[in-house]
Amino acid sequence: MHYIVIDLEFNGRKHYDIHPMEIIEIGAVKLNERLEIVDTFQSYIRPNFRLNKFALQFTGISKETLLQSDGFRTVIDKFIDFCGDEYKMLAWGGSDYFHLFVDCKINGVADKWLANLIDMTSFFEGGLHKALADYELQPIGQHHSALDDAFNAVQLLRMKPEAAASEKYYGKDPFKICTGGIKKQILSSLDEAMAQNVVLTWDKFIEDEKVQSYFSIMKLDASEIRMVKQLFEKMLKMKYGRKAKKLQLA
């Protein structure tokens, strides 16, 4: 059994952009059962969509570096080999796992390797650097460097080894994966319709070019599109409230 402590950095996106965040760097530390370091992994990932300038400034990664890097599928194949056959994966926050599932989906990569995932934040209070300070641990390397932050998470794991022994695993949520990136688009579209005093129907909503682009990017099948429709109908009722009856909404 090995323990893989990971950290990810992201491309980011504009507030109402339907493009996914996209992972642009993955760093990981492999530990044995005594929580001793046996190997490390670090790789940048070339994104599919436009690079976010703020993300480049935030991470300190250059545009040239990312454009010259391998794509998600190639990097993840190497990372899966790095993980080996028997392992638990630990990350500082479930969002890393969520985005791994999303990026696997948009890149057509099977996600069966994403098993036995543990969110370390449930064992600590506050953010990564607050936890380091609480335990009087010196931060390693550069903040928002994936490998350095994985090393920092390892420091904390050794303070609470029970986290590695935990079987409280992060669960895949297909509904959230399929709808997470379209939620803000639904809200903004409903707000715009209300401002114009018109009713936005599902059929009208899915005619939007951005919505169709989202379906394509996320490779949503018919059942997954129904999940988006379910979210749309829920938000429509929340937005219109009692006004829904006056507008003869179903």
C-alpha cells in the first residue's frame, strides 16, 4: 500500500465562462506505509482552452511552459503509472478530486483509477498554511507550486497519520460533475429573462450557443443533459417564486 499526496493548480475561468477550470499542473508525493517518501511526480499540463492571465500570475507558470507541455491524457497516463496498483490518494480539499473527474470526462479518460480518495481538510482546521502554522511547521518551497504544496500536505499528514488510515472516501457526484459548470449560466440567463419580464423556457435556454458549447465540451449524453434540465427547473422555480403562478409556469 502506498499513499499518494497530490496538489493541483488550475487555469481558472471568467465568472460566467462555461469552460471548465482545467488542471495545468499536478504535483504528487508517494509515501510508503511508514509515511516515508519513496517517489515524487510533477508535470505541467497543456490546457484545451484559452489561458487565464490571472492563473498564470497566481501560479507563476509561464504561458510558454504550458503550451509546450503534454496534454491531460498523456500526463494522466504517466501519473496513473506513478501511482501503481495499490494506493490511497490524499489531497487538501475535495475540489481537487472534483476537477480530476471533470477533466477526465472532458478528455475522454476513464476515471476508475480515482478510488480511495481522502480529503485531508476534514482532519484539520483552516487552510493549508494555517494548519502548517498551527503545528509550527515551516512551509516548503513556493506557495501555489503543486509539488511544493504536496510536500506541505505530507508534513501535515505526518502530524495526523490517522488521515491515511481513514476509509471516509470522497464520492464521485455525477450530477455535480455534469452541472457544476453550467450553474452560473442558468442563473444569469434567468436574471436576464426576469429583467425583460419574459419567461425563459428550457427549450429556449438550450438554443443558446454557450449552452450547446457546454454540452459539447462536457460530452454530455441524453441522461446527463436531463440532469442539467433538472437543475434548470429547480432554479427557475427558486427565481420566480410566487410569480411563477402568475406567469402560468409549470
